[in-house]
Amino acid sequence: MLNSYVKEAKLKIALGDKIKVKLKNHNSDKSDDKDKDKKKGKKYSKEGIVSFYGCVESKGTGTYYGISFHSEIGKNDGTFKKRKYFDCKGSKHGLFVQPEQVLKIVTKSKLKDNIRLHFNKNITLRDYGSGCIKFAGLTSFDTGIWYGIELQSRPSSTSGSKNQGKDGSINGVQYFHCNTGNGIFRSQQNLLKELGSQIERIPNIKPSMKGKGHSHNPNAYAPPSSSKKQHHHRP
């Protein structure tokens, strides 16, 4: 179990990442014999897109990643025991894997403002202070993608909301595990908006700016109104 925690911390997997995972085929259909890597009981690796991370009810307290595959090599459609965890292409395009099954991240995804909301990412919320992301995926209490955050300290009773998950659960559905009172949820849209506002003063330097009168220092920030003055040099 310790090795699993260490691997989770090193991987920093986010929604939308393409990862390579090791699998074990359990399908006994004769059609699979055409693929030597998919014979029954044979271990093999495949690439898929991360569409969920968090705990899966009836599977213990560990972390699982929901993977969406391009072909039918999964076991479900992102649903487990009638609960929808993530969306994928078809009935056998989804699969839940544990951290020890992840071999590597093939391609990293980025959201608005190049923010990566990976598992175990430390963030700071304006009204709640520091916290750590423990869940990302679909929920039963609202539509769209939501993130579950474990706060470092329990918020005051006056800062509570309907999306404050107490112990990582809402309405009896467990999304992640944390101390009672330290769990909170944010929609992807609202979380990106808040985290983006914290870095809005960081300039986004693009190669196309070169030669247009901007500072040659890539870390310098020059207001647009003063950019033209940089062409004139006093003797």
C-alpha cells in the first residue's frame, strides 16, 4: 500500500492525460486469439484517457483512475454498480485502474491558463485556505465535472455551503475520504476561475511577439500603452 501512495504522489495524473496502463485480459472469446497480447490471462499495456480519479464505492479506500479507451478493451461505460463515474465511448470502453497499474503519462493535458488539476495537487481557496485535490469526475448531486478537495483545516460553520462534503461524501455518496468537516467540492468551471485569478498577472509570452517592440526580457511585463515608447532612445 505504501508503494501505491508513493507512486500516486510522483505521477501527478490529471483529467485528460493520456496514460499507458498494464492490463490483464479476462476475455475468453475466440476472436481475441488473433491478438497475441490479448489472450486470456496475458498481461499487456494500452493507452487511454484519464476521465476520473477518486475512490470507487465497494472497492475500498484506495484511489482509482477511470480510463476511457478508444477500442473495446475495457469492462464498462464508466459505470460501476449503477453509479456513473465518467463518460466514455461505449459499454466496453471504460476501466478502473489502480496507481500500480499506471506505467507512465504519455501526454499531459492542460486546462485554462495552463492549469493542471492533478491528483494530490495543493491549491489555495479564497474562503477556505489550503487544500489538496482528491477527486475529479461526475457526481450525483450536479452535472458536469467536479473536484473534491481535502482542506488542511476545518472551515468555520459560517463558511459552509451545499457543496461542502464534510468527509468527502454528499447525500450518502462517497467521492473521497478525509477527516469529517474537511471536505469540499468545486465545479471545474468555478475552480478554474478562482485559481486563474491568482495567476492573472503572469504574462503569457508568445513567440509571435518577437520583433514587435516588446521587451526582450521574457519575464518582463510591459503595459501595452507604453510598448511603443521602447522604440525611441535618447542620446
